[in-house]
Amino acid sequence: MLSDIVLAIFIMMVGLCFAGMGTHIYQLVWRVPANIGYSGKTYLATLGHLSVSFFCGPYIMLSMSLNKEEGQRLSYWPVLLSSLVAFSWAFISGLFLVSSYIAIFS
């Protein structure tokens, strides 16, 4: 039972690490803040935005929930809800990445 929980946490952390790395590389290369969306000028740009939204979405969602306006307190409920969604999302993308790695290198 403990090994199942450790495996689930490992898969979730792989997804979250890949999301953070992808977000920072995207912002470094294209010099625009990464956001969740599907708008693009061409079909290829739309596919690029969709892939960034899927793989980098958990990190973007966590960083969006921690942003607050000047002089306002950080509210707990949006942070808890977005962290629940982001970690679930990171598990799904991490599961996709780990299973792709195992399929290619096994």
C-alpha cells in the first residue's frame, strides 16, 4: 500500500517538475508570460498553445492562485482549490510522461 502511494506521489512530482521546467523555458524562448489558452494566429500556433496549456498548466495554475493584488491578503479557498486541481492535473500529465518513457526505453 505504501509503495502505491509513493508511486503516485512520484508520478505527480514528475508532472509538476516538467510543468515548471516547460513554463520557464517557454517564457525564456518566446519572451511572453505563459498562460492557459488556445488562441493562436495559425493552426500550428494553436496546437503549440494547447500543448503548453496541457503540460505546463499545473504550474501556471499554482502560480496564478498565489498572485494577489497590492494590499490584499491571500485567501485560502482559491489556493486550496487550485492546488487540488493542479496536483490532479500534474498526476495525469506525469502519468503520460512516465508511461511514454517506459514505453520508449523498455
